[in-house]
Amino acid sequence: MRVISGSKKGKILKSVPGNQTRPTTDKVKEAIFNMIGPYFTTGIGLDLFAGSGGLGIEGLSRGLEKVIFVDRDMNAFQTIKANISECGFEQQSELYRNDSERALKAIIKRDIKLDVIFLDPPYKKQKLVSLLQVINDSKLLTESGYVVCECSSDIQLPSVVGDLVKTKEAVYGMIGISIYSIGK
């Protein structure tokens, strides 16, 4: 696993020990950023089921000014911390060991608007639709922002969740990607 492009291109990232976490492959990561960027001039991101932090770190490397990383697993938390440090992104990162619902509530309380939200929950505990509903109801996304959902390719996410509209989708083997933005 590595940073594909941007200021930290080629930097090797550690994976989370064990088999509880499934890192996003370089091919899928490249495809995601080609759909939403591929580069940014500013913006705040949220990597909600961060795992190794690969998606959020890629976002920082490609120009996001700040990323909030959240994972409840201690091994993942330690891996994200090490990867952020290895890339020199400590000043641009916030890292929390928490579950997704509590993390979203904390972000809502802080009244933060997000430009990119990465949702890559464990496939067996699928809760993307309810998370999209919270993001929509709380108006967490900026007008020009994106929610990137990664799930098993056999899961069909809805076309619309409140004001969030699925604008792009793609399948890479067993992985499905859906991109949502605010419908205009």
C-alpha cells in the first residue's frame, strides 16, 4: 500500500495487523480520486472507517488542508497514527478512536462542513444508508462536496438519500464504489 499521487507520492503505508481490516487497493484508490478530484486546492475530509488511513492520507497528499481520521479499532488507530507521522501530516490531521455514530455526532456539534467524506465500513456490518441519512440530515457536506461509499459489489445503494444524489458508481471486482453529492 502506498500514496499514489500528490506531495507524498510513492510513500509506503503500513497496513493494520491481522485480517480485521481490508485496505483499499491502489487501483480502487486511484479510481476514487479520478472520480472526485483528482486534486484539491483546499478542503476538509473525513475518513470515517479509516483502517490504515490510506484514503485520508491520499486526500492530504492531493491537496486537502485537513482530514479527520476515525476508527474504533486500537490496531487501526496505532497504524493510522504511524502513517500520518511517516507522511508528516500531523498538523493537518485529527485522529480519534471512536465508533462512526459517536464521531459523526461530535463533528455535527463542532459545526464542521466537510468537502470529502470517505465511508468504507466493514462489509458484513453494512450501514451506509443510515450514515448517508445522518450526513444528509445534519448537512455535513459542503455544496460542492462528495461522499465516497465503498462496499461489496453485490450491494445496491439507493440513487437518492434526502438531498444526496448518487452521481457516479463503478465496480472493481468485488468492490463497489458509489459517489454522492448534493443534488441541485
